[in-house]
Amino acid sequence: MEAINTLSTPVDGKKTPKIGVYVCHCGLNIAQTVDCAKVARNALELSGVLMAKDIGYACSEPGQNEIRQDIAENGLDRVVIASCSPRLHEPTFRKMMEAAGLNPFMLEMANLREQCSWVHMHEPDAATDKAFDLVKMAVSRAQRLAPLFPETMPLTKRTLVIGGGVAGIQAALDLADSGYEVVLVEKSPSIGGIMARLDKTFPTMDCSI
Amino acid sequence: MTDVGRHPKIKLHTLSEVVDVKGYVGNFKVKLLKKARYVAENDCTGCGECAKVCPVVRPDEFNLGLSSRRAIYSPFPQAVPAAYMVNIHECLGHNPSVCSKCVDACEKKCINFHMSDEEIIEEVGTIIVATGSTPFDPREMDEYGYTRFENVLTSIEFERLVNAGGPSQGALIRPGDRITPKSVGFIQCVGSRSSNKGGEYCSNVCCMNTIKSTLVIKEHFPDVDVKVFYIDIRAFGKGFEELYRRSRRLGVQYIRGLPGNVEELGNKSLKVAVEDSASHQVKFHELDMLVLAVGIKPTRSNHKLQEMLGLQLTPDGFFLEAHPKLQPVDAATRGIYFAGCAEGPKDIKESVTQGSAASGRAIRLMHKGEITTEPITSEIVEERCKSCGKCAEVCPYNAITVDVKRKTPAVVNSAACAGCGTCAAECPFDAIVMNHFTDGQIIGQVDAMLENAPESKILVFACNWCSYAGADYAGVSRLQYPANVRLIRTMCSGRVDEKFIWEGFEKGAPVVLVSGCHFGDCHYIDANRWTEKRVLKVQKKMEKLGIRPERLQLKWISAAEGAIFADFMQKMEELRQTVSAGEIRDTVRILKNPRREKGDKD
């Protein structure tokens, strides 16, 4: 189920990547269609993969702890998680990477649930082949990932409000009352917009200005 | 309104328009053009002595021409700022001075004919677009006779007429003969919900505005006969239905059916022909006054602003929000928000709510005093850049600047870059690296996928926001499709470089699909327009090279279209089955021919 690959080769002339691959069962969501252990076994043959294993719930607390421990013990520098859609848990696993001291962008996910086990439920063999392909693609991408860092920039604490109708007036007052400077631009000679023309307004039938 | 004028934190520029916007979230530089008022705004006390002596009489815009004003005037009594202004095109002239009576009358010497238009630069971190709307002009619908018949009014004119501060001090009279009408009719949906004239959308406020007007009439003049011609009454808001019932209780007649024709009678009253859709009978109604409940149209200046700020408009002409449910006040461009009718027809309550929401969103961005930029942005490899300017042309956010004349390399403003990757896909010199979606990373995926048995597989490029999400939705819905489909995710379909497609075919892919958001739904404004152009271009090249162009498909699939995704995968599989091993062999041979490279660049 678990093994260490000693045959990893360098990519792009750089230091050999140390990739950890985790094939998530997601309970039975993935495991009832995809042979997760087989996918993990095959993943171990891929270039750059230091370790590969199948795991019950990668996103759970114990799952994340296990991955973090592997990162610490084996010096993994990038991680492939083959589980659900990255649209669901990419933020979760990016946080896990950070907590493990790795750059969050050194993570890649393979979508084995929404785009494999759930849509090929009656073809376990084909789904397992596809799962391996998706892992292989993810590993290939993971080998070429580079750490990225957000930049911070200064900001002007001031807002331009274009239009002095009721919406613009409300926005300007809320901002100004919260302590922010506001520049309110109105093309006509007075603010007020359409509402200034109204007397009674629904539903309360009171005056608008 | 007066709170705005008095607030120490609000700088108010009236008679002003935005003419240019530079910069990006957190650091916008905005150029305003402030037109001359010819009256010192801070000194004028609004005493009105100037207007009393002004000999020029013109229709008053505020009352829609139902009353008059002078060439020097205050727009309306509660105006903010309260200062008077001169309409310089109407003024008799001051150079040489032919009148200047106002100058003599002004004790505080506020009037200055030498004032000129000013250009003002303001630096801001966020922008709220609250440009409002404009009423539909019913002259387009000639069958109602607006402007041909003097007692056909718009709802806004009627509004001024019954306003206590209006031209008749709130008396309900006909503008032509000052007779109090004995019967008033309202026609609903004028310029709304019609595919012929005006907009196809519901203007949201006209039903309730008419109900309110009927109540105003019935409360002051209970004997006036009031009829409302409608398609259906939309009284969906809090307290609205109650108001509608009150109106019916007071005897207002609601007749389901819009008039086909209006004629003027000898006494200037109107004869309205309506098919009552409840009884299917055409009936004629004689009314002393007819009010057209005009719809809400987008402001004409929206187009200019859209270009300056890099925003999107819906086909109706209102501004498009980042997400219709989850980000209803955000623009797709970071740091810009919408409030009020600029985004779509709204009533006062909704406009106020959205104004507050927009300010909240702006504060959320500004309160830290600095902004963190998303690191998935593009980067220029200066040595390779030939300063051709293509990247700047395709960038939906104007985040790239290139000095084409001086041939200096392109510069990406990483704060403005949203990370669609269209620039990297379009760069003819491979001089742009799209971080986290680099050429190497994506080609690596293509190669890994096609290493074994490529002929059996379907290569799909899917954008993160729509198509990839659509595929996820197919999964959530357990829609089954062929298991040989493999997706490669990019943030935007605009990232799908020509060479990714060629790589796929060269490595033996039988079919390739590029999928993205529908036009108008693209999360990077309109980057998917470039996707389409590129795919068409590749298909043409394929044809020239002797490769069947239909092996490359383009399909727009939204995040909600799981079923369409699954169906289309079935179609892709059918298409794949038409591609023989020999055909793939030929394609690989054609594409491996080193001479192709030259043809590839044209």
C-alpha cells in the first residue's frame, strides 16, 4: 500500500522533485468505482514520485495530519491529492500545505470524484484507468510547479462614487460615516437623481427627499 | 441629500463627468471634467435676486417643461449644492455685456462670467458606479400619441404634476386647459416587457408607482374615475400587495389588456381602445387624461464608462455584476462596485440597499490599507519580448502596457492582472509566462495523458469557472458519459494556446475540445472572444494542412449545464470513433514535418 520510490529523476535540470501522491477513497464515493490502491501502486512508478498511498478521507483532520507527517518525515516538496474537485477542496489543501511549511502553490489535485468515479459508475476498470491517467497528468504538472508568493501593495483609502442619485448618496454617506473619504461626482447641477422628483413613494407613501 | 453637502468627508463635484480612468484596484487615477457654473458655489446664498431680473425664460427641466425657469436658476428648491447656476448657452451674453442684470442684482458678487471648465484629478482606491437610469421615451410608441395629444403624460410628468412642490402645487389639472380631469387612465409596461419597443425586461417599479399614483388621486380626489390597463400587476415586495388592495378598495379599476390605439376627442380627452383579455372584448374608454407608466432604460453614458473602467454590460445595456447571486454588487474588475439602477431597474429600497452593500464591499477591500494580489498572474520574459503590443490588445483588464514605438518590453501590472492567461496564449514570441498555468505545465499534462493509447482518448480543455464546473455538476448529478474523457483545467479558455492543441494532435489525440463560458458569462470580461478566434484560426490551419478541422471542437458550457456537458462528451465520443488509426498516423506525420513550423506562423 505504501512504498518509497528510489528511481525519481530530475526534471528540467533542476533538483529532483519529491512528490507525495495521495489517492483518496472519499469513503466509498471514489473507492467503490476506482481501485484506489492500484492507482497508488502505479503512481509510485511515475517520475518524481517519492511516495504514493491511498487514504480514507484526505480532507479529514486525520487525513491531513497523515499527509503533513509524511511531508515532515520524508522531506516532500510537492503534493498531489487525487480526490474531489479542486473547486471544492483546493483551498483546504493549500492551507494544509502552508501549515506543513510548503508553498501552497506546490499542490496539484486530480479530480477522481466529480470527473471520474461519479460519472463512470458502471465501468470500474475504465474508471481506474482514467484515475491513473488523471494522477499521471497531475504528477507531470506537479513536477513543473513553482512556488508563488502574493504581493501586497499600498492602497488609497478613498472612494469615487459616480452618480448622485439615491444609490450613490447612500453609498457615499455610508462610506463617509465609516471614516472614508468620498469623491461624489454628479453630471447634473444637483444631486438627488430621479428620487428628488418624487413626492410620495411606495410602499410607505411618505416624502422622498 | 443635505447630509451629503455638509459632510466633511464628502467632496461633491456637480456638473462633472468622469473622462478618464487610469490605474487599478487600490490606486485609480480619475480625471473629471467639471463644467463652469458661473456662480461661486460657496458664496451663493441662494437668495434668488439674480433670477428675478433675468429676462430669459426657458422650460424648467426639473419639472419636465411643465413650468419655466430663467437662464440663471437653481435646479429645484432643495438642490444640493444650493448655489444658482447660469446656462451659458441661454444667457444673452456678457462679452460684450449686453444684459448682465444678474451681476448687478447679486449683492455678494458671486456671478463670474470668466469661469471656465476645469479638469480635476482625483486619486481613489475603489469606485462605485451609481449612474442610475433614464426613463423610456414613449415617442417611440406612437400608438399612444405622446406629444401628439397634450393630455397624454409620462408617469414622471404626472409625478411632478401631483407633487406639492410641483408646477401646480399638487393640484391635479390638465396641463393644457387647467381643468381637473374626471377620469384618468394609466397604461402599464410602456417600454417594458416588449420585444418590439423598449426593453424585454420588466422595469420593476412601474406597477407600484402606478398603484401609488392611483392612491394619491383617490386620496385627494375620490370622485375621479381611475383605470389601469395592465398585463399583470407585479406587487411582489414587502407591503406592496397591501397597497394594491387598498387601491382596488378605493375603486380603482384594473383592466387586463394594453390599449392598441389612442385617439384624441374634440374636448382634448382621449378615446382608448382596449381588448379586455379577461372577457376577450374590445372596449372603448373615454378618459380626460392618460398616464404612460414608462419603463427604466440604462443610462446612455454607460458605454463610455464601461470602456474606461473595463466593465461589462448585459445585452440590455445595464452593468453586469460579477455573479448574479453571490456577488451582486461587485464588478468583474476588482475594486469596482455597482449601486442602484446602473446594474438593473430597481426601486428606492433596493437602490438604498445596494448603495449600502457597495460601500460595505468597498470598505472590506480598503480597511487593511493595503491589498494582496493573487499570484496567478502573467509575467513578461523581457529578452523575448518584441514589443508588438498583442498582449496589451487582448488583455481584458488593460493590465499590460507596451510602448510599441519605443520598442520597450511589455509591462504587466500584477495588481490589475486577473490571471486569465489570454496574453500568454496570444504572444507570438513565447515571451509571457502565465504563472501556475505555464506552457510547460500544460503541455506536460497533455503529454502525460497521451503517452499510452492516445487514439482511445478525448482531450478536453475546460475553463475553471464554467466548463470545468459544468463537468463537476455532471458528476454531482451522476450523469454518466464515456470514460475516455480527460480534462485539463485552465483558469480561462483564453489560456488555451494554439500550441497545446497542436501538441495534442501531434501526440496522437483523435479529437480535442476547447470549452469555456458562454459569451457574456466569461469571468475575465470577454477573454473567451479570443478563444473563439483562436480556435477558428487553428481549424483553418488544420484544413490547409489536410487535417479534418472538425476534430477540434469548441463548446460553451456553463457551470449549470452538467447535462449539456455529459451530452457533448457523448458527441465527442461519436466524433472520436470516426477518426481512424490511419488518419491519426497521417496527422502525426503532417505535424512532425519540420516545414510545418513556417506555415504555422502565418
